Amino acid sequence: MRYRKLGSSDLQVSEISLGSWMTYGGGVDRERSEACVATAFDVGINFIDTANVYSGGRAEEFLGEVLADRQRDSYVLATKLFFPMSESDRGLSRQQVVKQIDASLARLRTDYVDLYQCHRYDWDTPLEETMEALSEIVRAGKARYLGFSEWPPEKIAEALNLPGVEKFVSSQPQYSMIWRGPERDVIPLCAANGISQIVWSPLAQGILTGKYKPGEPPPADSRASSEQMNYFMDSTDDDTLLKRVQQLQPIADDLGLSMAQLALAWVLREPNVASAIIGASRPEQVSDNAAASGVSLDEPTLRQIDEILGDSVRYEGSAS
């Protein structure tokens, strides 16, 4: 496993990180969840990403339990806030920042998180209030660094220009071979300001693994077949896209890679990407995905991928 510096922080994070959206504490049973976390450590993954809202807090609770016996400085732990935790608890107001960090720390059974992220931008709260509250929790030692997910470029720039507040070190956008929106504005802006990308859905919710075949129902054990985990799976009905993804298989074969490894290596070709978050439901997926670290794709391969995917690549539209 290789490691990259996270923005302007002193954190060194594994190129592949373990996420917990819709999986741990939710759609994946306890035994397999524990096996996935154990395998992650075995293969050198040191970066674990979660959020207060994942499985209604149960993802954080699970991680708090399973990480309790591990040395705290042996891993980098990230969580988020914004989405509703109750009818009255949501957003990025000072009250919510203070309340939600304490609730997350209690569930995670730790005194601090390495990275505290704003899960989305809060249009109902002044940016100054949010940044001042986040700065307070960093200075109180409850979070080491700050990040955001899916913020508009103008708000990223505005936050960077606020005086007297802690600066962001990470951005968490959706990014993959078929969703390249961050390349337009977010990546250039972040690269110029000491902010790294921690990308979610680098496998496009499994589409880029090739497991979904055109004209066929999803495999029984796939995310698309699970009522608990099949969010954002509309592309499984796009036969043109699925056919094009199947054409990537010979490229992966020639390189001695799995399709997942090819997709992850493609994301990691971008220097501003510090880590790609995987959402594994089986330990063997963790091992396979982790092997993408250190894989380099040459320019002819990248051009061939672009030619195959064609206009299935999107730069505009909803990224969440």
C-alpha cells in the first residue's frame, strides 16, 4: 500500500480508504463487516471514512466498537455532519457543529477525529458561523483537520478567504471514469490551495467492476439487488454504458488487473487525489481493491479508456 499526504495537513493516508456508507452497521452483517475492517488493516489501509448519518449512527457505533482495541495513532479516522439526525438536528450551524462532534466522538469511542467534514454546503447558515464553529472544535482538540464534501467552487473559495479560521485540507467529491465533474473547477481550485481529494464512488457504485451485464438482471449478491444498498444505481439500466464497460475488460486483462483495480488506478492517476474510498461488503473485495495502490496507467491506456467510454462520460449534472 502506498500513502499520500492529505492536502496541507501532516496526515499520510492510504491511497485506498475504507468507507462505511450503507454497509457497516447497516446492509452488511456483523461478521463480514468485522472481517472487512480486519482485512483493511492487513493490507495497509490506514484511512477509515464514515459519517454521523450512515445507518442512523450505527456505522459510527460499529467502528467505535471494532476499532476500540487498536492503537489510536495507527489509523486516520474521518467523519462528517450535515444531513438530518432527527427532525431538528441537521445542517452546519454552530449549535449543530458543537452537538454533532460530541455525539460522533461518543459513538466512535475516541477523543478526536483526524478529519471532520461538512457533508454538504448549508445554504441556511452563514458560512462565517460554520467556519468559526469548526475552528473552535479544532482548537479544542476534537478534530485535527477539516474537510468538505460536494461544495460548490465559489463557496470553497469564500471559505478559503475568511480570516482567522482553520483552513480545509480535503474535499470529498464523487469521481470516477464516468463521472468527471470535479475536473472542471473543484480539482484545480483545491490543488492551488493545499486541498486534496478523497473521492467517493470511484467504482460508480460497482458499475465499473463489470458485474452488471447489459440485458441481464443484477447479480443476486450485488448492491443493486439490495433494498438497503441500491441508492444511486440508475446506471444499471443504461445498456449502452454497460456494454462500454464490458469493453474495458480486455484492457484490465492485458495489464493483469481486475476491473475494479483498473477503475481505482484511473482515479489515482490524478495527483490531487489522496485516496479513493471503497465500500466493500466482503473482505476479498478489500484485498482486491487495495492492490490498485501503486498501479500506473500509461497515456495510451488512458486514451483507449476514453475512446471506449465516449459520451458515457459525464461532467455535468447532479453529483449526489
